[in-house]
Amino acid sequence: MPATPPASRTPFYAAIAAILLFMLSLTQDAVTCMDFNGEKTLSSLSVFLTGAIVVLGGGIAEWLTWMANPLSLITLILVFCRKKAAVYFAYAALVPAFLFLFWKELLISENGRMAEITSHNAGYFLWLASICVLLYAALKVRTSATLPKN
């Protein structure tokens, strides 16, 4: 009986790359806004840490975009568990993250003040890239018949 070839470890390596991209994104600036008192740059780490509670200040759309983070975490877990459903969570994370690129304004204060987005910075694009790499990993899981045990 011929030996079966080893299954692809690509999803595992892609998931690790996504984690590294996400961690790198947290060290960068996410977005620059023009506020009433001048230009304001938001770090990715501060956006990540405060994003979960932005809904309390009325930022429903901002919170829905931030929800790409827990959806990415679920995707990551499903990729490591080799579950084909990971692709659905990856798409669900990618859509709001990508659509943020087209936003014109951002809730900048809990009193409801909006600020014009002047630029999306490296932190945002690294975050988006990490979700794209996660989607790639999820698609590889979906198309792989068997994967090696880790």
C-alpha cells in the first residue's frame, strides 16, 4: 500500500503569519482624523482596546467594524481546529474591515463628535492584511481533505 503524502501545513503557517501581521499592526497608527483642534492620529492599539466599548458612546458603525476582531479570533480558532466553517467567519470579518476604507468620518468623542478621516495608516492596512491572510488560511482549510496533526 503506498504511503499517503503529507497534507499541507499551509493553513497553519498562514494563520501564524496572520497573528504576526495583527501584532505588528498594533504597533502602528491606524487612522488620522481632522478634529476641531487639529489633526489627530489614533494608534491601532488604542483603537483595538477602546473599540469594544465605543458602542456605549453611540458608535454603532464603529463597533460593527471593530467586531472584525472577535470574528478573526473565531476564524483563527477554527483554522487551527481544521474546521471548514472558518471561511464564513473570515468573510464576515473581512467585509466590515474592508468597508472601513470608504468611511469619510469617524466618531472621535463619546459626546458624538465626528471627525473627518484624512488618512488610513499602516496599522489599518496591516490589520486588513492579517484578515486577508486569515481568509486565505480558511480557504486552504476548506479545500484541504486532510491536514497533519500539530
